[in-house]
Amino acid sequence: MLNDLIDYTDWERGRWFDWLRKHGDQGLQISAGPHGDGRFQSVGELVKHIFSAERRYVERLSDRPLTDTASIPKDNIEAMFQFGRQSRKELRELVATFPAQEWDAPKDFKILSYVVRATSRKIVTHVLMHEIRHWAQVATLLRLNGLAVESHDFLMSPVMGGEVRQE
């Protein structure tokens, strides 16, 4: 199931990359609105957060130091998605090589000001669900700003087969 979610989020990233390239970097500058929690001011900051979180969780699971992502631009589609491609490559490598006996062993993780006890399987599942939730926020922000966004639903994706056709 993890690989299906990875495939789905890869598909979704591809669609967002194409959409943002078509609409230009200004799509990244759309405000996150006045009702957020203050962490993200723009769509670009939210997209950067998606990729940064993935990178940091892979680093935590690999016992590596956390990357400072301050230098990753929040207003450059190409640079941001290149960073996302690298973080995804690292996630795929982690999933493919992670020792089977460690997937379900609880471990403590320092995340912001929290200590979270979770299995590696739960952390990777969280990374993928976290991304899916934030892409839905991006779609909502764009729609609220009058920009048409096509469906990104899992059912519409090619993952796990099936077919979608419009009548």
C-alpha cells in the first residue's frame, strides 16, 4: 500500500508541476489567506513545506542530520520541484532498503518541540498523507482565488489500474 501512495503522490506532483508551470511562478505567490495558522503565507511556502517535510522525515528515519531548507526558493517552480524530486528519490530508496525487522519497531523522534513515539511504517504513511492533505489545501486556495484546478482524486489517477473517461 505504501508504494501505491507513493505512486499516487508522484502522479499528483506531476500534475501540480504541469499546472504551476502553465500558470507561472505567480501561482506560488497566491496568499494562503487570513485564516491560516500563520506558518505559511503563500501557496509557494505550502508546496515547499510538503517537500521539506518529506526530506526531514527521511533524514530522521535514516539517522541523518536535518537539512536546513531556508535556501530552497518558495517562488521558483523549477527549483522547488527539483528539490521535491530529490526528496522523493530518497523516500523511495528508504522504503526499498529499510530493514524489514525495523518497520514496526517503535522509536522516538524529535519533531519540533515534541517527542513522537511511532514506527517507521507510521512515519512514512504520515509523510504521504501529510502531502495529500496539503495538496488539497493548495487546490482550495487556488479555487478560492478563481483559478480552475482539475481533479486530483485518487480515483482519477492511474494508480491501481482502472479507467476514467468523460461522457
